[in-house]
Amino acid sequence: MSGALMDQAIAKVGAKQWHLSILDTAACGQSDCADPIPFGTFASEACRPLSKHVKSIQVLFDLHLGIPSCGDAAELGQLVASGRYEDLPQPLAFQASVPRTSKVDFLRISLGRNQVSILKVLYLPRPVSFQVANSLCSGEAFVPVFRPGPWNIKKAVQFLLSKLGGYQVRWHVLQEKKRLRLPAVRPNGAEGVGFINAYAPECDARNEQTLWILVNIKAESGTPIAGWPESKVRHTAQNKSKGLAGAISMTQFPLTTFSLKPFLFEFLLPNLYPLLLNFGVMLLGSPGVGKTPFVIIMLQI
């Protein structure tokens, strides 16, 4: 019960870049390892015997070391994968009914001379007491050694199971997250800034600018700002919008009536312009939606 094997596994896969997920259907087949860990070593260096001192159990190991072979590995694996635990032959069958929605891993290694070692890993839907866990096991019962961080232990267990070799039925997959390499931003950034100035929407009232940024900074977008940090692109795009956000005196304004949305120049303004001879106009809206350019355009008429 030294826990040395568990410590090594946690050091290997405990970091956040390793992701553990459950499969929709169990993966069945032979697991080839150059130097497999013996089942006994796994039990002694990554597990602790089930005892009354363990108050809450959710992962349970049912270990059968050096027993007579009692069936074909693939046939036994299919029974486990399909949840037909009651059809397992003696002495492999669980002593009590397995709780519904539980998952069971099955590992079998041949020792020769018609001898095998079998490990069943029972993943319970919720923690159970020692009495309930003990009533399930038909072999030697173990639980993982205690270490802080339950996710570290879960990932380490899956890493170690893959190192045991033999025929395996597994419900979990442990994968290292792929790090996406982003293209380096050009030192001067002139091309990227020019791209933003030319194509970034001025308005973000309906998240037009946000959507444009998220699409064009993707590494696979092929744009001059691919891989740029979102914060820098957003800041640059907002700077572009600020040029239209204030009431700055201009002798030649770059927008006309037809620069507005069709609803404005086709319907609203033809009805609004005659009223400007006798009435004022009040515009209400969030900052940056285009109130000031709208007023400047009307004043040019």
C-alpha cells in the first residue's frame, strides 16, 4: 500500500492538459504493452484493501489472481460490455446485484497452464458504504489509495489500467489535449490593422463586431489577424468605431443617406425630413450604435 505507482501516474497525467471522458459504448480488445504492470503490483502500489475504515466508495476493484480459466476472453468481455453481469460464470459473478447505471471495466490476462488473472473495476453511480461494496465483490476487494484531488486519482487509475495489458473492456478514455499552435502576429501588425480598418463592422449593437472578430481570429481563417488575441482585435475595432462615435466637426463627411440601412433611407427618412422644418429630433440608443453619424447625415441634406 505504498501508493508509489499511483503517485507516478498522477505526476504523469494529473495535469489539466489530460482529459478524461466516458464512452457511449465500451471499447473491447487486446491491450498490448511492452512491459505490463502485474495485477498484484497494481493492487499493492496503487490500491488499498477495502476495509471498514473506508466510509465512502465509488470506485471498486474486484481482483481474482491466478484462478482457473473459466471462459473465452472475448465472450466474457461481451457479457460485461452489455451489462449482463448475472451471466458471468463462477467465480467471476458479482455476489450481489450491481446498481443500475453502474459501469464495469474488465481486464483479463493469461498466466499460462490454464491460469488467468482477472480485474473488474466497478464505477458506482453514487458513493456506497463498506457493507454495500463488500457485498458485491467475489474476489479480493480494493479501492484506490487516498490522494488529494479526486480527478487526479480518476485519471491516474485509467492511465494505470492501460498499462496492465491483456484483454480489456474499458468505459473511459484518457487523452492529452492537443495544443493549437497559433501563427505568430507580424511584428508591425500593419496588414492586420489595415484588415480591421477595412472590414470590421463599426456597430456592435447586435454583436456584429463580436461575431466578425471571433470568425476572423481563428487559426484556420487565413486572415491577416488569424491567431491574434481577441482583446487586441476588439480594442482595434473599437478604436475604428470611435471615429464615428463623437460629434466631430467635419467639412466632408464620409457617409451619405444611402450609407444607412435600407429601412432608414427608403422609408423612415422620406417621412422624417419634412418634419424637420418644424420639429426637433431626439435619438435614444446605446453608445456606439450610430446615433451621431445618423444626425450628421441628416444635417447634410
